[in-house]
Amino acid sequence: MKIAIASDHGGFDQKAPLKEYMESLGHEVVDMGPGTADRCDYPDYADKVARYVAAGKADRGVLICGTGIGMALTADKVPGIRAAVIQTPQFAELFREHNNGNVLCISGRFSTLDLNKEIVHIFLTQEWAGGRHAIRVEKVMREDDPSFQGVGEDFGA
């Protein structure tokens, strides 16, 4: 599998070890930056990885920032991306199994490297269940279509 990885300064210390870990599992990993731990803007790196995955140049993406939140907010705005902040192995399993998640966002400040390795491993190995979940993922992805007008106009309910 081909994986794109990036971080900001808050996740930089875990980026190289996670890249090495994924490579040790037999994956091709493309490091999309940054090259140093200097302060940088997470939206730039989240955008690079998300667009790379959305274009089909990588199968999945891994983003690491201080909390994972900013990366997820940015990546998920790219059409075709299903990104989420994942903090537990169980959430990683469900993210893949139920949501067919394609960009993992993790915390470099609040999660240990060992925990993040476990989360990454599950993200890369857990299969998507499809079936009843496919209908829900299709509904999620319709939000990418600018012509989609929503499911209803009754906002008072």
C-alpha cells in the first residue's frame, strides 16, 4: 500500500518513526513534509496529503499535529476524503470498518508513539465492512457535491 504522511511542528517528532514503522510493515511511504520541526501551518500539510490521496496517488494518508484536530478539519474538506481524529485503537478499527476512512489524523502531543503505532497498524490493516455501511458512506460523500441541497429544509425540528 502507498501511504502519504505529513505533520506540522506539533507532530514532527513522531513523523519519521511512524514512517519507518509503516515501511517495516512493507508499505511505500511518501513524506510530504515538513523537513524540520520549525513552526509551520498544519493546513498546508493536511491539504498536500489529502489532495494526494484524493487524486489516487496514495491509498491512504496519515497526518500528525498537536491534537490531530486541525489536520482533520482541513483534510476532510477535500472532496473524496474521509478524515478523522483517532485516539484509540478501537476508534481506528471502526473508522476503517464502518467509514472506509482514508486519512488518519493523530496527536503528536497527547498520544505516545507506541499508541500511535498501534492506531496506524489498525488503520492500515482493518478492512472496510461495506454492506449497510456503504449506504451511509455514500450519504457522507454526497456532501462533497456542490449541487447537493441537503436532506431537508425544516431546521426548526
